[in-house]
Amino acid sequence: MRIISLVPSITETLFDFGLNPDQIVGRTKFCIHPEEKIKSVEMIGGTKNLNIEKIKALKPDLIIGNKEENTKEQVEILMKEFKVWITDIQNLEDNRNFISELGYILQQQPVAEKINSETEEIFSEFEIENRRKAAYLIWKNPYMTVGSDTFIHDIMKKLGFENIFRNQLRYPAITSDELQNADYILLSSEPFPFREKHAEELKKILPETKIILVDGEAFSWFGSRPSKSGAYYRSILESL
């Protein structure tokens, strides 16, 4: 089977299922893991700026994308000629179903069961009684956060954080004043690359709030990534 992945976390997951570059024939320029294997896979543009002609030339049997990551217009063009699977993953339950279905398609059910089992085992460790009020920032100028219908929100919840913007949806823009109720602010490494200098800026405005730089991949990448992030999640919680 010749597969094109339109999403970085899906590309990583396909490799974790044991596929090789002869089977994964196309990926976006943002697909960077696994580093040692990804270079031999043809690039087909960005997640929202796909090179349709290059995709057609690769003659894929299956294209796997995501409702949030890819544009509806380009997906519809591809659907006219190819089998396209558009995933929609808002929480860990959706992710479990995605992994199971992918295992069935690839005839790799044991691998799917292993990934799901490892993911469940990781999150079973975090039985938090006292929720920590937190905000997760993905962008600056303006600040943008996450609502309750996002994968990031579910990861936060499973780790014991109470998202103070849980009554909002998607990725709302907010002001620094709206962060006053947060005991913790998580600054993501992506899509905006928050660094220590940005944490210092917020610290001046919110001196009583604990500000933490976090790995955006561990919070936002679905697929196999959560099953490999247990040590990182523990390190975050231990730092609190």
C-alpha cells in the first residue's frame, strides 16, 4: 500500500506501525519524525498548502489527513481521484479509535493494541484529586489558547489541569488580563515557539502565576505520540 500522510503526527505514527519509506510515499515539510527515516520520503508541501500535482504523480492508494490540519478545498480536490481518510481527533478516546482503525487498515492490529495499551497505562498513573487551574498558550500577538473541544484540552485534563478556558471552543484569542485566574500558564513550543524570554514577559504581568515552557508535540500530537510521552508528562507534574 502506498500512503501519503498530510499530518506530522500521522507520519510519525505510520513509522511506529513499522511502515518503511517505500510504503509512506509522501509527507509534508512539517513531518520531522522519525528524523533518521523521514528524509527519504517525498515532500508534498505544507499541511495547508499541498502540492496537488506532486501528490497525483505519486499515485497513492490512501491519503490520510486531518480535519483541523488540512484545508477542506484541497481535500475535496484529492477526494475526486483518491481514497482520502480525514481524521477528526478531539480527545484520547478519538485517538484510541483512530489507532484501532489504522491497525485494521494496515493489518497490524497487534501494534495498534500495544500503542493503545501503553497510552492507557500512562494516563492511568495520573489520578489527580486537586485540579490545577491552568491556561495553555499556543500563540502570541495576540495570545491564543485552547478550548474544550481540542486534543490539547483533553491531555491537560488527564494530567490534572483545569483549563480556565474550558467554556470556550477551538483556539480563542485572549488578553493577558484573562489569565489572572490561572495558577499555571503552559507556554507551548508550537505553533508559536515560546521561549524563556516570553515567560519572563508574562511573569512581570502575572508575578504570582507559575509559568512553564512545555513541549507542544507532547500535548498536541495525536496518534502514537502520547504512548511515548509518559516520562515527559511525569517530569512536568513533578516540576509543579
